[in-house]
Amino acid sequence: MAPVAVFVGVMGAGKTTIGQAVAAQWGVPFADTDLIIEARAGKPIPEIFVDDGEDVFRALERETVASSLESFGGVLALGGGAILDEGTRKLLAAQTVVYLSVELTDAIRRVGLGAGRPLLAMNPRATLKYLLDQRRPLYQEVATHTVLTDGRAEPEITAEVIGLLRG
């Protein structure tokens, strides 16, 4: 079993919103690896970062993504940094991956200035710009489809994604 589609992108790209909408239209379950990690760890991701460190979080993320890619048959959204791991990128090569692309202005508007986002705790605008610049080539590397989300509403993006997945 493998996911119907895997969504990747930086925070604020719309992975959860669009992923849930696609799953609902297709009548399949939706899962977000960040929520799975929180359930397994018994605490929110910001607490994992503070209590255990980013390395522990990334290890949990790597394991969660790998097991989800093997056993989940719905629409799966990955955390924004999941693609940093080379092994995860290799696993994604066998998947249908939708990269939701967002530029800095829209990403900031969508996530605010970092409340509950551990990587945005210091200088959120500069950090988010850095994350976008650092991760964009990796998202592009794993993407089967790239969908631009800036200035667009959920129904329009969802319709485009479904069209691409059917095509």
C-alpha cells in the first residue's frame, strides 16, 4: 500500500488544507506526519524541539515518513523539513509527490510570525526566507507535480491538484 499522493512544501504552502480537500473529494483518509509524530511522542513538536532537540525530532520524522509511505493508502502531508533527509527523498522517488510552492509574502501571511513554529522562534521573516531558499531545490527534486499557491484560493488549488493527479 502506498499513499494516493504525498504533499510537500514549506510551512504555509497549504499541505494540510489542500491535502484534506483532495482526500475528501476522493473519499480517502488524510494524514499529516507532524500529527503522527506528536501522537507517537506524546507532546507537540515545539516541545520535542525544546526537550529533545531537532536531531531527535528529525529521527522521529524520518521513521514516521518511512512507515507512512509503506502503510498509508490515503493523502499524506509531510512536515516542511522532511525532505532534508536524503533517505526520505529516495523513498519519495517511488511516490506521486505534489509540491505546493509558496513565496515569502504569502507564506508569512498564512503562518503569521511563527507562533508554535519552533524554527521561526528567532527572526521569523529572515528564517522563513532562508528555509524557502534552502528547501526549494529539494522540493523540486522530489516533485511529480508542482502547483503554485500564491494568491489562490483553496478550491482553485484543489481542482488543479486533482486534475494533475488524474492526468
